Amino acid sequence: MTAIEILAPAFALAVLLIVSHVYFGLHVLARGIIFVDLALAQVAALGISVGFWLGYDPHGDASLAFAFVGAILAGAGFALLRAVPGTTAREVIIGCVYVVATALSIMILSQSGQGMEELKALFNGSLLFVSWREIGLTAAAYAAIALFQALGWRRFRALSLGSSEASPGLALEFGFFLSFAAMITISVYLAGILVVFAFLIIPAFAASVILAGFAPRLIAGWVIGIAGALAGLAAAYVFDLPVGAAVVALLGFLLVVVGGWRAMARSRR
Amino acid sequence: MTTIPRRALLWIGAAILLLGNSATARAELNVITSTADLAAITRAIGGRAVKADSLTSGASAPHFAVPKPSMIRRARDADLLIVVGAELEIGWLPVVLSSAANPRINVGQPGYLDLSSSVSILQEAGPVSRAQGDVHKSGNPHYMLDPQNGLVAARAIAARLAELDPANAAAYQAGLAAFEGEFRRKWPEWQRGFTPLRGKSVVSYHRSLPYLARAFGFVIVGELEPLPGISPTVSHLEALGETIRRNNVRLLLMEGFYERRSAQFLAERTGIKVAVIPHAVEFEAGMKSYFDTFDGILKSIRVSGAY
């Protein structure tokens, strides 16, 4: 059981997550509501907590179902938020959902010692302990989501990059959030909230800082994300750090580097 | 004139209530314990003369208990508090006690019984500080996993019960005698049950099982936690894999309140079997006596298929 053997599944999952999350991240950034994914992730985590409270194994299939129901409900709610005028009110609602969902999870999980451990796992994730079977199932699920997105990619693009005040078909909006929620559910279940949020936002944002256009940003986001994941896993091994947190910290560092490079490039002109 | 009989009734009623209450208050000794094990032993010895309750549930980790208002209420009403000691409860009990402000159960009073001074404690080797993780500086507090310590605890509890409630001293002696009889019956049974493990090396999740190992003749060669209270890291898993290979380890023993994924991961990579063991009474429904814990541990080991 060498270090490479131990880290291989974690890296494979990280790549899968980055490829999918950067795509959705660009959409989320374009819409200008960043915290929706944090809130969605937290409601999915709340779903897992409720499942655990009702006696289900937090790493079993029933748990995933609970998480998905939570994410769908939140997704439906956020889709309806489009009707609320002004981004401030929307941000407030999303922030409240996040905080209250977190508090409810803590309340539920503080009932038992194992619950507290699982609470830690919901935030830090168990990137390190993912199995090849879970990676296979995740790849299949993400492929299905990718297919769905690919079939309607032009309309989804218009949805996100278009006017934020217009209210295009609610069905399209819901379709977008449905696939988003499905993806988030699986990634929170496997990798935890911190990693999911970081993968969603940081590589996409870093790419947006240095490039324009959806496709270039997508590619750059993948490169930055995978580089960050590699560096994070290496740091976790060398410095004995928790894997999820190390990856998130390294991605943050890369963002600073990219931002600094951009600032320097601007000042040279 | 018509108000006098009504007032008299009021006084008579109050007198009845007060007398009635104080009568029931003296009926049982109100005992609270920090763990479910101690409550079970107290009940076994005290029988109907005591009302014993644990502040923590047998399903959760005693060192990570969350202080709750109900604990303060129960501490306020208690006549006797029995604790494991050795800093096991240091994360939550002191707050509960100071909030309850019950002078009967303060440290040093007859209503406070710390069992760690009666049993034989295993010290952790080397200098102790927070840098070593969540290490307890007064030795390893998980001593109740050696049934011989349970016996010592039972004797100390019986003595204290008799001291606080001399009227029922004979009943406590009888309860203790029954407990000792049960122990003498179970001890050889357990020794037989643990024979497959004798002399073998196992790994545990947390450094909580040295007493169990000492009582039943096996060796713990490593833990999933790199340091007590710290989650497993990559380099530690690597080293642990090596330890497992070198010592021919076939079994991981872990308490039920820890996350399972790291154990599953280890099992998949190294082929060892995982036994989730009860660490105390009431971990599962139907576990009532202290002795059930060890029966439960043996059952989990058998079910794991390691031996």
C-alpha cells in the first residue's frame, strides 16, 4: 500500500469532479449568484444528516437519495428565486438557507458521537477514502449529466449569460438546477462541502481572470483545477495534512498566483 | 368566617404534599454516572435501593459528550456522582457540575466517587502534551474494558453506597456478591472466547483498547488515528499498511461511534477484517449489564470472520 496506491483513487475522483464542476462553475459565475452552490451543497448535506438521524448509514445508497431530495428541493426553490427582483434579496435568501441548513445538520448530528464524526466528514469530505466502485458510478452519473447538458448547451448558455431580469421558461431553469443538484449531491457525498465549493468556483474564476470566452475558460479551468488537485494531494502526503483541506488551500494559492500574474501583466502594458 | 375552613384545607393539603414528597425523596438513592457502564454496575449492586442514570448514552463516545441542559438538571438532584476519571470527562463534566451547583456531589465530598484511583491505570509512555494529540496525561482512561477493573469498580461503588445509605448496606453487600459470582462465571468463558486472539497482533482505531488487550492476551500494534483524536493521513496509512503486513494483522477493532470509511479503505487495501465492537452497555438494544459488553465484543469479533 504505497502512497501512490493510496492517493490514486483520490486523484481520479478529483479529476472527475474538476471536469464537471468547472463547467457548472462558469455558469454560476456568469449568473452572479455564487453562494447558491454552497447553499445547495449544505442542503444536500442536511439530507444526509436527516437520513442518518432516521437510522440510515451515512455512506449508504439511501443516504445519497436523501441528499438528492434535499438538493432538488433547494434547487427548485432557487429556480423560483429568479422571480425575486434584485440580486441582494436573492443573496440574502441563499445565505439564510446556508446558515440554517448548517445549524440543522449540527443539531441532528450532535445527538451522537458518530454523528459528530460524520459532521466533520460532511465538511472535510472523505476524498482520501473513496473506492474505485464509487468512482465508476460517479463517472457514469456525470456522463449522463454531461449528455443532458450537451443536448441543450446553447439554451443553458443563454440562460446563464443572458439578462438576469428576464424570466425564461421555468422548465429550462429547473432542468439546469436539476442536473446541477444531481452533480452536487454526489460530490458532497464523496468529497465534502469545502472541496465541492472550491472546485466549483476557484478554477473557473481563475480562468476567467486571465481569459475570455466560455471554451478557453473551460479548458484553462480544467488545467488549473487539476494542477491544484495534484499539488494538494502531494502536500497532504508530504506534510501529513487532511487531503480535502490541502487541496482547497492549494487551489486558493493558485488563485492568488493567477491574480498576481494578471496584475503584473496589466502593469507592464 | 367562611374563609377559615378553606385556608385550613390549604395548609392540610400543603402538609400532605410536603410530607408525601419528602417520603418519596428518601426512598431511593439518586445516583448519576458519567458512563452507561457505571450506571449498569450501580444498578446491579443497588437494585431497588438506588436510581442510577448515566449522563452519556452507551451509543456515543464518552470523551466527546456534548453538555446538555438535562445533564445539569440531573446533576442538581443527585446524591452521588460516579465518574471514570483520568480526564475522560474533562471535556464536558466540569461545566455541568459548576452549573448544577450541587454541593453534595462536589469533588472531595462523599457524594463524588472517582474510580480511577481504585483501578490499575496504564500510563502512556513518554512526555505528554497537546502536541501528541488528544492524550490524557493521567494515563489511559479506558480501563473499564478490562473486566477485572470492572470488579474493582463494583467493590468501590458498593462501599460508597453503603457509606451514604447505611440502612441498605446489607442489600448492597448482597448485590456485590451476586456481581462477583457472575464475574467468576463469565471470566473463564471470555478467556475461552478470546483464545483465537491470544498472542496475535491487531490494530485499533483509537488508543482505547490496551486494557482489553492486557486482559485477554493479545497485542495492539497500531491505530488508524496517527495520534489520538487526529484523523488518518496518507503517510500514516502507508506506515500502518506496513505494520499490518509485518505483524500479520488480520483484525481491526473499532468502536461504533467512529466514521467507517477509513476502516473500509484499510480493509479493502490490506485484507484485514473490521470488527465494530461495543465499548459500553446500551450500545445496542438488549445490552443491559456490564458483562454484556464483553459478550458483545466477542460476538463482533466472531462475526468479522478474522479468526
